[in-house]
Amino acid sequence: MALRVAALFLLLSTPAVYAVQHVVGGPGGSWSTAGGYSTWAAGETFNVGDTLLFNYDTSHGVIEVSKDDYDNCNTGNALQSYTGGKSSVTLSKPGSMYFICPTLGHCGQGMQLAVNVQGSSSPPSSSTPTTPSTPSGSTAPSTSPTTSSPSAKSSPSGSNGAVSGLDSLNHLMLGLSLVLGALFVRV
């Protein structure tokens, strides 16, 4: 009986994984020449495992670029390229990441975003503003196009435009824990 109780306790006390989906520009945000992305990003905390959701029309796109290309609005050396009107970008490593619109003139009109990704995923928080820092000397291959059109959830929960990116996984973990717990208690 003690073994069953211990197993049930371990299953239920397993921490859930937290990741946040940041809708670029905030609730109902749209990747457009309206800009204001540096102000929006300053109010967000980005962690490894979080995602950025870019919503845009077909006249736009999203490319990840180096800091130098970001500063100069250079679209010729994309690290990653996204099209399709709705793109989700996973923040997979700590450090600065830079995004611009590849359409001629749009970067200069404000379609650029710099984010500083913190080293680990933690519960959502909007109280610690972050600012981009200089990347740790990375050189990138010229072009590596990928297209991303996920059917990600985009209804915001909270005033910062963040949506839990792993809600369904958390629900699955909880359900599995309850089923396994019930089996242990039954045996």
C-alpha cells in the first residue's frame, strides 16, 4: 500500500512543462508596418521552449536574420524564412534572435523584432521586461528556407498576448497521471 501511495504521489507531483506562445504584437496582434514591436517585446519575457506566433497577410513574410542584417534591414542572408500568413517560431536556444519582413521597404517601416531568449522555460510572467543583447558571434549559412503554417492556438489568455503553447500536453499529462493513479490504487 505504501508503494502505491508513493507512486501516486510521484505521478501527481510531477511538474508540468510551461511554455508560452507569444502572439507578436500582443492580443490580436498582426505582423504589419504599423510596427511598435520593440515596445511590445520589452514587456515580454521570452524563454527557451516558448514560441512566437506571427500573423500576417500575403504581402508580408518573416525571416530570421543576424544582428547586423537586422540593424541594416538586409533581407539577403536569411537564417530561416517563413511564409503563409501564420508562422510559429520555436525559441530553441538562449540569446538574441532577430526577425524582419523580407518585403522591400517594410523593415525600414518598422517590421522588425528583436527578442532576448532566457535560458530555461519557466511559468509565464510578464513582469520582467527584456531587451536584446549582442549575440555571441554567430555566422550563419546564406539561406535555409523553411515554410511554417501551423494551426496553432491564437486566442490570448491574459493582457500580454501570451497563450500557453503546451496546454494540450499539460492536459494529457494530467489525464494520464489520473488514470495511472487510479490503476495503482485499484491493484
